[in-house]
Amino acid sequence: MLKVSASPHITGNMTTQKIMLLVIIALLPIAEKLVKEGGAFVCSGIIDERLADVESALSESLFSIEKITHNGGWSSVLCKLVENS
């Protein structure tokens, strides 16, 4: 489990670039076990420039891409579980 703590004595800038991408990719093995066969898994909040990374990870999973939607520089991917082992 990831533990995060904050200190009131540390200030600065923080970026969350790629966090959604990393979360989506990390969730794929778990989603494969939780989604019923033929069920849907929606990945959203993907910045268009990183969509290829999500598509690549999905191609190595048990999900098939059914539809990709783009809106204002962001994408979502509708996937279907093709085989649940």
C-alpha cells in the first residue's frame, strides 16, 4: 500500500502528469479479475499525447478496445473483457 504524508514545512510545486495513465495501467490486472467475461471497463482522463501508452498496455491485456472518444485534448477508452482466466 502506498502511504503519502505531507509536511507543513515543505512547500513547492507539484505535477500530477501521467498519474491517470499509471493508475489505469496498474489497474488492468485487477480489472481483468473483477470484470465479468464480456463486461466493460472504461478508461478515462487520458491526455491525448499518452493514449498510445494505454492502447499498448490494453493490447497486452485480456481487454479489447471497443471505442475511443476524444474531447478537448482528453480521451476515454471503452474496453471489453474477452477472456477471464
